[in-house]
Amino acid sequence: MEKLFSYGTLQFKNVQLDTFGRILNGTKEKLLGYKTERLKITDDSVINSSHNDNHPIIRYTGNEIDLVEGMLFEITHDELLLADSYEVDDYTRVKVTFKSGRVGWVYVGI
């Protein structure tokens, strides 16, 4: 199983159903050293799924005062590839360590 952190639209049930075909199970988690910004989305399939063209995106700051809260989901490797397809080119997937010490994937700004 893979761990995927969502701080945005992947937390929406309709996005999960559209992307993975199921509702995900997860736990609350925090990521230190990142801050949230906003990104204008132009991909119609992403806008149709999320019902929004303004999505959060996080960027690394290295400052532990900066904090992003979200959900850490357990998904399969195949579902991780589906998440890659959902995210637009402005995001890249990186492996990080969360405040709890758990390790998982997150999409960050390029």
C-alpha cells in the first residue's frame, strides 16, 4: 500500500469516486515546512470533477513554522498512478516525512 497526502480536492468524495472509483480511508496529518498557495486550473476534466478551477498547491519553504494540514490516505500503487493522471502538470509528486513521522507521497508545486 502507498500513502498519499491530500490538502485539497482529492479529499472531495466526488473527486475520489471519479479518480479511484471508491471513497478513500485516511487520517488527519500535518506537513511541516510547506505553505499553501492557489493555482488556476485550466484542465476541463479536473474542473468538472472538482467543480472548481481554483485549487490549492503547496511549495516547500523549509521553515517549520509553515504548516499544511490534510488527510493521509492509504491507496494501492495503481491508484497512485490514477492520482498522477488527475493532477495537472503544475504539480509533481514527492515523498515526504510528516509531523507524525510517517512517510508518504504529496503533490507539490514545480
